[in-house]
Amino acid sequence: MMPENKIVYNNMDLLKTDEQEKAKKVFETKFAKLQRLIKNDVNLIVNLKVIEKQGPKKQYFFHLKTESAAKDFAVSPKESDQDKLVEWDVTRAATKSMDHLLSMIEHRYSKLGDKKVVKHD
């Protein structure tokens, strides 16, 4: 499958409409930074995971995966760092996941000696 510079959302229907819009805004904003870092066509696949706790509150995290001609990256909470990416607020969960992904990509390209990598905010 050839990347087309798009974002694919899965399981976002588990959120309320306003939460979906807020999360999508985070991904769309940071996707532009992702494109600058990878410097190729890239797809971002976003999978929402909801952790139901006892009571009315839910915790959220996002499993992210990039598809590009250069290299694929993925972010998913492992047991060791799950607390870093799981949040009660969906917007914060989206932001943390994207920031973690961007950090991984910057680290990968800096190890390769690519001086053209744009740092994310």
C-alpha cells in the first residue's frame, strides 16, 4: 500500500462528537510536523483504546502507526510505560501519543545523522 499523506481513524465512534473533534484536531496539527520529519508520503493510523474502570470515568490511549516508504514507526503502551500514555482526558492522551511518536522519529533520524530533521514543539 503506497502512503498518501492521510490519517486513518479507528474506533473513534467510542467518543462523543466533541471529544472526536478535539482529538482529531490534535492529530491533524501534529501530522504536519510528522510529515516534515519523515520527508516522504506518510499515512498515520490511529487506533483508540478505551479502558473502562469501575464507575463513570474511562481512560484513553492511542495506538499510532506510521506507514511510509522510508520506515514505519509505532506507538503503543507497554506495561512498563503504559502510565505515560494513558490519560483520563482524550485530548491529553492524543497529545502524549503524538509527542511520543514524534520523539521516537526524531531520535531515529538523529542516530542516522540526518541534520535536516525538524524538531517538534
